[in-house]
Amino acid sequence: MFRRREPVPFAFVAEADRFRSNVTPPPRARLSRTQLIGQSMITLTVIGGLAGALLFGVPALQQDSSASNRVHQSEAAHR
């Protein structure tokens, strides 16, 4: 960015893009073993549910060609 040559009523607005804080945030608290195991169990449950939905859902969405063959065979038997 280029620096403005004209005076700005609020100098901090012009300098805001270069502002750096000297205050560091506190370090993140580490998860306890119980919390880590709980989050892992939730993750495994969600992944297992998605895998189960795929396992049971994909065969249900496939078109059954044997049913159409049975209909044609039964029509031929009635003729």
C-alpha cells in the first residue's frame, strides 16, 4: 500500500494496516485424556454411521434387473 501524503484527521486509521500487537494470547489449554477419548469416540461414531449408511444405502439404490426379468417371464407364461 502507498502512504497518504495528505493529513488524516484520525492518524490511527491510516496506520491500522501496519499495527502489530505486542500482547501475545495465552497458550491453549491441553485436552485431558478423558476429553481426548471422548472426542475420538464421537468421531468414530460419526464415521461409522456414515460408513453404515453407505453400506446399506448403496445396494438399496441400485436398480434390480432380476425383477424386470421376472415380470417379462410371467407375461410370457400368461400368453
